[in-house]
Amino acid sequence: MNEIGQPSSESIVTESVAANSRQASSSADGSLHRYVGREFTEVEMEIIRTLCADPAYPTRASISRALCRSLGWTKPDGGLKDMSARVALAKMAADGLIILPAPTGPQPVPRRHLEATIEEGP
């Protein structure tokens, strides 16, 4: 519940996952999307789209953490599979399945490949 007594977006998403788990597991229409070794059902894709559109999650990092908590996506030690979720989200965005907010941190500098040139003397 938030300050005004309404359920938070994350609790709504979590309840949605629980309510639709039987439907998702019995879905035989082949609408699975595979990213980073995990298959995402169409129900889970809708959850991801909901999280991406929610202003409560303004960054990619906050979306990936909420996604891990909503889907119970954890490592064997119980930690969130946050980096796997970020990679999956980026690939989903590249495939046009979701729209992510713009990156907020510094972008990596692309490597430059230099070629050595040898000039012959007189």
C-alpha cells in the first residue's frame, strides 16, 4: 500500500503473476520469448510492459529490480538476477517488444582500433 491507501504497482504486478500463473503455464500458443536463458510468457511480457510504463520506476535499474522481485527471478544465494534482467530488457527493447527509459549513466566509450603504419625512409 502507498501513502494514499492504494496498492503499489509492484504488488499489483505480483498479484497478477500469481493470478495468471496457471494460464501462463498452460498457454500453448507458442508466444514465448527467450532471453538470457529464460523464457518469458506473454503474461510476463505484459508485466514487463507495465513496469516500463510505470513512472514509479524511472530508470532501467529500478525496472530490472522490480522485474526480478515480481517474477521471483533470483540467484541460488537468493539475490536478484539484476544484471541478467537488464541484459534481457535491453535485448527486448532492441527487438521492439518494450520501450525502456533512456540510459541515465555514462555510456561506455567504444574501442578504437589503431593500425600501425610504417614509412620507409630514404
